[in-house]
Amino acid sequence: MLLAYTSSELTSIFTMQGFAGLSLFSVLLLMALGLAIIFGQMGVINMAHGEFMAAGAYTVYLCSTLTTRFAPSFQSYYFLIAIVTAFVVAASLGLLVEWGLIRFLYKRPLDTLLATWGLSLIMQQAFRSTFGAREVTPTLPDWLMGSFKPTESIDIPINGVFVMGLTLFITALVLFFTFKTRAGLRMRATVQNRVMSSAVGINTKLVDRLTFAIGCGIAGVAGAAFTTIGSTGPDSGSRYIVDTFLVVVFGGTASLLGTMASAFGIAQTQSISEFFLQGTMGKVATLLAIVIILMIRPQGLFASKVRRA
Amino acid sequence: MNTVTKRLFGSREGLVGNLILAFILIVVLPGTMDIFRLNLVGKYLTYAFVAVGLVMLWGNAGVLSLGQGVFFGLGGYCMAMFLKLEASDPISTKIQSTPGIPDFMDWNQITSLPAFWVPFKSFPFATFAILVVPAVLAYILGTAMFKRRVGGVYFAVITQALALILSLGIDGNQGVTGGRNGITDLRTLLGWDIRTSHAQYILYFASVALLFGCILLSRWVLSSKMGRILNAMSEKEDRVRFSGYDVSNFKIFIFCLAAVISGIGGAMFVLQVGFISPSLVGIVPSIEMVIFAAVGGKKSLLGAVYGTLLVNSGKSLFSETFPQLWLFAMGGLFILVVVLMPNGLAGLWQNYGRGWVAAAKKRLMERHPVSDVKPAGQIF
């Protein structure tokens, strides 16, 4: 199928599909960062993670609607505030969920999985009851619209560039938080040895709660980013959740670098194969490849050398 | 009781439990329901096969698979392919541009039967495939995962991805699989019309019989030495390994067995409902089947049947009257069962029901003393 195109056409296809892949990479990475923090570091898998993303996306939609109605002149700037609001809303929701549900389940990872699946059903229906089953799109500020054309056949959308920039910024922030702050240090200590951390005076329960909230907050930012490249429906989150799990597992848990590498690989493979294979088969091929690689190398791309109990 | 019945039913209480369930399924439900409702129950019972498999896999071996719908679907598709080929003989499909192939292939401009469909013209092969295809897939997956000591959450995520892959794959290859609509318009099994009420009654009873067969088989496996190893494994896997057992082989075996049982369920589903589609294979049905088992009690084989019937009746009741509330109810059920009732209905029976029955029996005995009532046993 590659033979049907000329080499310059192929370059354009790869550039544009590659760029579309970068947008997917951004959303997947933001989702996976949150999930990896929660899953890799606390052993709790959050099936409702996609719904936290949707919560972020709906927050942006709400902000957009409110701005259009009450402060139309503010239209070009609201988006930056909406991103922060999305983080705060999703993180507070996460805090609430941790307090009300997750903290009873830390020793039972498989049960957490089922309980958070139940939570995701409830949240989806709540979105559907509140915002309707139809997909919604916030009004994007003008500076996010349009695209530049470096050559005749290549077309790069600005919103994609923005999402990528946002992703890089958040990733840098997460890395900084994890490795350069006291709170990050406490988090890493709790991951490595919970009992010992507790013995030296770290409030591990508080750390758990904050970690969960931050993970959910990042999912909220992912939702905000998502609104610039797609429309939001009640089940938007669940469409990405399996991909996100695979990104985390494929990257190797407890390795943020691995998460980034695998998000990049998965998004690019999917995006480029979707062009050449029809319909959903690109996704099938990608997922199948990941599962086969995981069967051969179950520890993922970047495994930590530490043996875990 | 002799050893065989003891191993098949557990204690006397287990025997009574089996008899009660059999009485409900064979006498009460067919006696009180019209064929439409009974056919629905029959459909739910085919999910109970999967739930029974999950009780073995999750409740007893401690391995949670979120992709059991895959095996249900494989069994179902094997059966549906056979039935579809029987329904598309050259005479009844003569208006097609290529007579003798399934209608959806004709719509997709396919002119000859794909190679993997050809053996499904034979009923013995289809039956063989229903049992073997799920087992082979489970064996490959199980070997790859369990031999490398992948378990727990990883295994759950990978099986879930498998469910997504299979449902998308079927969906995306409309020409050879029937796509999103699935394989529909199935009519006869070896010349016997499966759409009449008479046939539906027979198929219902066949499902009940097969379900009991699977439950007894599972009970047999769980009451063997292997069952004890599985139980030990789900508690402290390392100790079992250090005692010299190859843990992975036991897991692979139980995974294959659960897959085969699910496949049988899928085949019975197709016979009773008359179609199969990727919506029965994907993530959502697969995880719903886990909740059926959880509601019944993840360690209880009979509980799995009750759990499946209750959740599904609740689902059809709710979604008919309050479609909005159904997802709330289902989500709440997930959370409630997991957090508050980790052993499901069977746990309720063990904690409260059994004591209540014993007290009632005691009161009865005080009024009419009988000498030979034994205490209730341990296994439900």
C-alpha cells in the first residue's frame, strides 16, 4: 500500500499523520501521567480516570458558556483560566473520591478496579443527565484557530501546537514536582517503603490523598486539552481509558520516562497506521502489537530494577 | 453420602442448594413465565456460564480477567458461523449476486467464502471449535502471562485490551465477520427451526442442563487437590511456589477451563437469541459479567447463577421503567458490592441466612424432636 504513493506524498502523509499523532500523544500522555502517578505509585488502578478527564473537558465547556454569556470581551483569554479551573475541579473531585471510596480499598487492587468502574458509570450518567447525551464543544478563542502551511501539502493546526506546548509544560511541572520538591520527595519515599516513611514521620495517608488528587487534576487538564481537538461527550473519557492503561503498562510502571516513550510510540503507530489501514483496523493493529510485545516483555519498556513484593 | 456426591455437591447443604436452584430453574420459572420471559432468562443463564468461569478464575484462583466476553464471543461466533452457513444455502440466497454465501458478505462485494469459514459447514467441526478455540486462545495468553508471573492488575488490563481488540476487529472487518450488526438472521440447527417457542423451551432446558453440568464440573475441580492449591495460591502465591508447585500451570488450566465454559455459554446464547454481535464481546459486557459473579459471591458457583439472574432482571426492569437511573444503579451496585459485600449474596447467606435457618430448625426441633438432623456443612 505504500507503493501507491510518491515519495513526496509519503513525506507529507507522514508529517501530517505524525502531527495528528502528536496531538493524540499529548492527550494520551496527560491522561497517562495522571494514571501512572496513581497506579504506578499507589498500586491503585483508577478505571474512572477517563471520567475525570471528561470532568475537565466539561469544566472548560462551562467556563466557555459562562464567558460567552457574561463577559464576551474576555473571550480570548478565558481558556487559560479554564485550564486551571479544570485542574482544580478534577482534583477536588479526586480528593472527594479518595476520601469517600478509595481509601477503604488500598489493600485490594482488584476490588479498586471494580469499584472505580462503578464510579465511572455513575459519573458518565451524571454527565449525561447534566449536559445531555449530545457532544458539546466550547467556543475556542480565535488565536487557537487556523493552521500554518510550511509547504503546499502540509497543514499544521495551531490548536495541536498549543496542546503539545501545554503537555510539555505539565510534564515538566510533574517532573519538577516529583523530583525537586519536598512533597514529591515524600511521595517517592512512600512509594519505595510505606512503613519506613511512616516511621520517619511522613503522613502517608495524606500523601496518598494528595497523589490521587494531583493525578485526577492532571486528567482534568488532559480534558481541557482534549476540548481543543475534539468534542466532549459523556463517554469521551472511556474511549481513551484502555489506551491510557496500555500506555502506563507498556511504559513500565514507576517510570515517567517510560510513560512518555510509550505514549509517543502508541500515538504515532496508531495515527500513521490509521491512514493506511481502513477504519478502526489501525487501532486494532496497534493494540494487538502492544499486547504481543507485553506478552514477550511483560515488565514494559522501562522496568525499574527494584524487586517488589 | 458417598465420596462422589460429596465432591460434586460439597456437603448436604450444597446438595440442598443445588436442588433448590434446579427446582427454581426447571419447575418454578418455566411454570410461571411465558416463553418470551423464559427466553430472556435463558439468555441470562448463558451469561451465568461466564460468571461460573469467573468464580473459578477470580474467586478461587485470584486471577481477575476483564476479557471473559472474548471467550463468550468466540464460542458464540463459532456457533453463529455454522448456523449462518446453514441459513445461507444457495436456494434461499439465490437473489444474491453470489448465492450460497452469507448475506453480509454479498453486501460487501465478497464473492467466495473466506477460507476460515469453510470448515464451519460441518457441525462436528463447529462444536469442536466452540470448545477448542477459546481454550487455545486462553492457553496462549495464559502461558505468555502466567509463566512470566504476570498477574493481578496487569493481567486484568491486558485481558481488557483483548476484549477491545476483538470487538474492534470484528467491527472493522464487516465483510467477513458481519461487522457491527454481527451475524443475524439465524434460522435452523441441522434442519431444526430454532425460532419456534417449542424450540426455545427445549433450548432453555438444554442451557439449564449444560449450566448444571459446568457447575458440577467446576465443583469437581475445586474439590480436588487442585482446588486446594488454587485456594492456597490466591492467598499466598509465593508459599505455594516455594512448596514446589508450578503455580502458572494451575492458573493456565483454570483460565482455559473458564474460557471453555464461557464459550459454551456463548454458543447457547446464539442458539437462544438468534444472533451475535461485537457488542457482546467488548469491554462493557466483559466487566459486567464480573459484577454478576461479584454480586452472587465470587467464591460461590451457585451464587454466580443467582447474581447473574438478579442483576439482569434488575437491568431489564430498571431500563424499561427508569432508563436514566439504570447506570446510577449499576454503578452503585459495583461500589456497594465491592466495598461492603466482598462475598456477595453467598456471603450474606453464610453470615446471616445460615444462622437464621439453623435457629428456625432448632425452634422446629424443640416442638417436634427428631434425632438425626446433622449440623449444616461448610460449602455452599
